[in-house]
Amino acid sequence: GPVAGADLAADELARRYATGATRSLAEVELRVGGLGGVRDYAALLQYLEGLSLVRDVQVREFAGDAVRLGIAARGDRELLARIFALDGRLRPAAAVEGATAGTTTVDFVWQAP
């Protein structure tokens, strides 16, 4: 289905951009908003942990409908953003109307499938 297609595309993207930098782990901090409850948190973590680039996800802080995550990934924020854009579940906050969570500005907004 489309999800498997997105995974293949993400793997291909990861290979294409796999420079020396992406082969080592980088710590990327992301703030994700649009989480409507426990189910969304669980789906978000499951999604991130399922990405081939992602090695580890640590939840740093909850704030309203947002969460701050520390992600150990083989790649940088830009590469992660490209992969998120492939299947559209994490949309850049800039592209989403009113994407703030209380006083915290978020980087991405979760769009539950």
C-alpha cells in the first residue's frame, strides 16, 4: 500500500543522502504539536521508531497538545523533514494554520492517518 511505498522512498532517500554525516548518529530535537491524546502520542512514537533513519526516541517534555522529543537519527533535521514530507503524517508547522501549542511553537504538526 501507500505506507510501504513511502517507507521504500524514505529508505531510498536515506541512501541517496547518506554522506559520512548521516552514517553517524545525530541528536535532533523536535517539537510536535497537534496531538489529540494518548492514541496520537502512541502513533507518533510508533511512526518515528519505525523510520529506518531513527535509532532512538526520547520524550523530553509534554506541553498541552505538543511534545518535545530528542531523536537519535542517522541524518539531520533537513533529512528527517524530507522523509516526513513523503507520507505527510508530520507536516511542517509553518504549513499548518495556527500551529502553536500554548506558548510553545512547534516544528511539526501530527496529522493522524
